Amino acid sequence: MIQVKLLDKTTLAKEIKKLIPGCILASSNDILKNDVVIITQGTSRGGFAHIFKKSLTDVIERILEISLKSNRIIVVGSLGGEFTSWPGIQQDRMMYNIAKHCLSRFVQDWNQAGNECRIQICEPASFKTPMSGNTGMEITKVVDAINFLIRNPEITKIQLRKNQ
């Protein structure tokens, strides 16, 4: 039986747990082969090294650990990875976008390499959480996209833009 396990206690993870039946908070020690594991961590604050650690290197380290236990991981990236800079962008935001761009490439290359564990990525635009100043699209849209990935393991990437 497939079980969905959340490894983080982010605002998004709490919303996923609330809205998708059967999702549970778990540690990496609780993961079984058929589980779908969701990683939601990232930050756009705290300086270059902290942003890269939380938004990229920590995520990749978790993927490498989990891939030995589970066949499927869903990570949350950012649509900002597609548009890493623009005139007037704050440096921390640019570093976050670059980290998420690298995460997206890592997922693409990981899947291309034919690893047994499949990684799916959800790349939303800004959504309403404290990290975004509660601006952007409704968080339920991101949860819906993640639920779509859970139900459709053949999809590797989904991007969400806010309706105008």
C-alpha cells in the first residue's frame, strides 16, 4: 500500500497533511519502499550560504538518503527557478531562485540517469505563506498540484502560475 509521508513541518506541509487524506508527518527512519515522500523545505532569507543550504544542498542530501529506501519522492521547487533574476531583484531572492533552478536541473538529470527512485517536482509561483508575505496564489492550488503528482507517477514536473 502506498503511503504519503511528509518530512517537513513547513506551512505547505501542514496544509498538505490537512487537505490530502492519509498524509502523515514522518522521519526518514519511517520510510518504506512504496511510500511517496514529500520534501517542502526552502528559504529565501538568511544570506547566500543559508539559502543554498536550506533550498538546495539539504534537499539533495535528503533525496540521496531517501532514494535508498523509497521508489518515489516529490520535491517542491519554485517557478522562480525559471526566471532567476530581473532588474531590481533583491540578492536573497536571486540566490533562492538560483538554488531552485539548480534543484530543478538536479531532478531532471536524476531521472534522466535512470535511477530506481523517481523524483517529481512541483514548481509553483509565489503562494500565500509567511515566506511570501502571504501574497501570491492560494496555497490550496499548490496542494492540488502535489495531489495530482501523487495520483500520476508518470508526470515528472508541474509548474503553476498565478491567474491574473
